[in-house]
Amino acid sequence: MAKTNPPKAVAAPEFDTEVANRLRDPYEINYMGVLRSNDPLLLERGGGTGQAFELYRDLKRDGKVYSGLQRRKLAVIGKPWQVESIDKGDAGAKDAGLVTEMLKQINFDTLCSELLDALLVGFVPTEVVWTIRDNMITAARVIKRAQRRFVYAQDDENAPPALRLLTRSNMLNGEPVPDRKFMVHRVNPEDDNPYGTGLGLQLYWPVFFKRKGILSWNKLNDRFGSPTPWGKYPKGAGAKEKGTLFDALKAMSNDGVIMTPEGMSLELLESKLTGSITTQQSLCEYMDDWIMEVILGQSPRGKGGGAVAAASYEREDVRVELSQADSDMLSETINSTLLAWFCDYNGLSPCRVYRVIKKDEDLKASSETDKNVAGMGFKMTIEGVRTKYGEHWDEATPETPPTTEPKGSKPASFAEQVLPSEADPIDALVAAELAQWQPLVDPIAKALQTALDESVANGETAAQFLTRLPDLLTQFNVDALAQALTRTAFTAHLAAVAGVGADAGAQEV
């Protein structure tokens, strides 16, 4: 038997250690442990300091940026939220109710709207003010703080960067913040950028160029929308006379004026452009498209990738996906901080808050689908109807058709006709004849029904049964039936020709 080597012992990994941590990065400028953002725009325009984040906050002055951010934020906070506990029993439901009440007291939707400002800047710090209420440690309010007052610093190689608060006594690396005191929502944080990267990095330049374009556009409108004043001063005029003329010209125009001595010729070279000048307008519209594509993921106008309806559905799908992603990341921040702290302080089972964002259902198309499924032999329950179409629906009571028969009378049969006293004599003759051949029809009808039931039991199709029908009819004696029908038709025709009276018509025939 061959000898096998024993397996080598596997060395245990190093626990709670980081090898490629940021403090060992040779390309990182580390001053007193303070980490700076790697955002190239903040480094270029703001020097990487806390004041640099004001560049992004200033972008909200642009109407298109503000409108796009509001639409993206309201798409999240406009949806209902709910809290659930990991414990599915009665105790878990009670704990979830306590968490829900706490979130309502701190205006949860307003808090979410403030935290979603991180979409633009990258991160939003908030301070939790704790208090005692109903024998529980709860949040009295959550206050949004300015980004410029905080930095991230790292002293321990094996610990994540910690939030520091800049104060007057420590403006370099800040002071450590208390535990379970500050909640920070970050967007796209990275190893070399714990501050996160918001949409401001992509929105700064389109807003910058748009503002320059609008400024140029207004100058163009002012220049060509109103004439330029031209003043002439006499030869030998002094500075006082020239100043008086200049002041008069400036009072007539907000932009440029022209002053020349008398006798001097002045000409304007006309532009070779014809028609209206829309260069600045096209530039501003292009920048607006750029802004909305960055914020909402919308394709530029006229470039929807297909028909108008298809482009609309595409934008709707992208909007729903963005809203659900924003909601999920926001819920992760709140669940791992505020809710976890509240549950730990009060001995509650862990709870989480979340929103479900989905595309609005097309009820017309859905009802057509339900109708088609019902045609296949299925029936929707009343619970399903209320879930899809609303709680106000209920089953309809089938209507009973009204009856015209007199009270206490017997229902009319094929052989027993109910005729009013003023019935036509011809109708009376026909009814009498029908009563005679009715017994002849019943045996034939019963035999055909029996044959039809046997055909269904044997699995025959309608076409197969119809091919056998002529042979079945030959088995019945239909001569008596034919004679009765012929006699009935002859009686009706003879009565009509003879003009039989109402009293003796039947007896004479």
C-alpha cells in the first residue's frame, strides 16, 4: 500500500489587520492624520479644504440643477416607508411600532430629504440629540450640519477613518466626535476618498458654461435689441464738455456708448450672419440637457433612442431604478446608525426601515390581461381584485330578470299557449295545431339528446357528431311529424284566405 503524505497545516489568517491601508500609501499626502478628498475639482478650485464643498452647494442656485435634485429627492420621500423587525412575533411587531413612533417624532421624511443632499456634495453629516421620553432613550431631533466643519482622520492603520469636528481651538485635524452621536450619509465613498463623490463633480462645468452663455446672451440682446447712442462734441471742447456729453449718453444706455468729434466719420461693419442668432440659446439648451442627463439619467432631447413612447418608457424605468437605489442606500445608512443605536439603547430587537418604489401599474392593460385570463376559465378572488384595483370594490349581485306572468298562473309551455281574450283567430288555429304535434317532437328530441351525451362521453368533436346526424335521423319516424306540420301550415293559410271570424273560425275548418 502506497504511503500518503499528511496534509499540511493551514496557517491561520491575521485577524483585524489591514495591509494596504491608506497610511501606508506612498502617494498619499498625510498631514497629522487628516485625509483629504481626491476630488480633482475640489483640489483644483478649492484647495481640498472644507470650504471647497461650498462650490457644490452653490450649484443649487441654478434652476435646472435645483429642479432635477428636487425631482430625484421627492421620488424617494414621496413613497411610503415602513419599519419591520427581524423578530416576526408579537414582540417584534411591538418593537417595530416603537421605532416607527420615534421616526415620526423626528420628522423622518424631512430628515431623508436633508440626507439626500449628499447626492450633490458627496456626504452629509447630521447630529443626533438624544433625550429621555416615556422611560426610553430616544432621538429628540436630528440636525443637519455643514460639511466644511468636518474632516476625516486616521491614526490607527487597522481602523477606518474617523469623523473629526473642526473647532476654533483645533482647526487642523479636529476633535474626535462622541460615539453614537453623528450620522453621516455618503455617496460613492472610496478607500482614498472617505468623503464620497457627489454629482457636483459632473455638474460644475455645465453650470459654469451655462452661466457664461447666459451672460453673453444678455449682452447680445442688449447690444442689438436697442440702438447704441452716438454723441458728437464740437472741436476744441474741453474735458468738462466731454464729460457732460458722456454722462448724457450713459443715461441712455446700460452698455456701450460712442463719442466722436464733429466732422469725424464713423462706420459699423455689419455681421455676415443672416437671420436670428441662436448660438447662445443652443449652448444653454445643451447644458440643460447635460445637467438633466447627469441627475435623472434622461437622454438629451431628440435622442431618445426610438419612438416617443419607447423613450418615455425608458426614462420611466431609469427613474424608478435611480429612486430605488437612492432609497436603498439611504436606508442602509439609517439602519446601521440611528435605528441600531435606538434599539441597542432600549433593548429592542433589531429593526430596519425601507421603502418599496415601483413603477405605476397600467390598470387598463392589467384589466385587459385579467379579462383574457378569465376567458381561459379562471376567476380572480375578491381579495385579488381589491389588492390590484382598490378596497372599494365588492362582488356584484346578479340581477333577476323581471317576470310578466300573472300572479298564481302556471308557466307557459311549448304545448300550452297563453292567449289573451282578444287574440287573433289565426293565432288560435296555429296554437291548436301545435298542441297536436308537440307529442311527436318529444321522443325525437330525447333521442337526439341521448345521442349527443354519448358523443360527448366518447370524446367526439362537433364535426364528427354532425357527420353521424343524418344516419341518426333515419332511425326516427318523422312522417307523422311532417304531416302535422303540413296540416298546421295549411290551416293557417286557409284561415287567412277565408277571413274566418273570431267565434266560428276553428269550428268551420
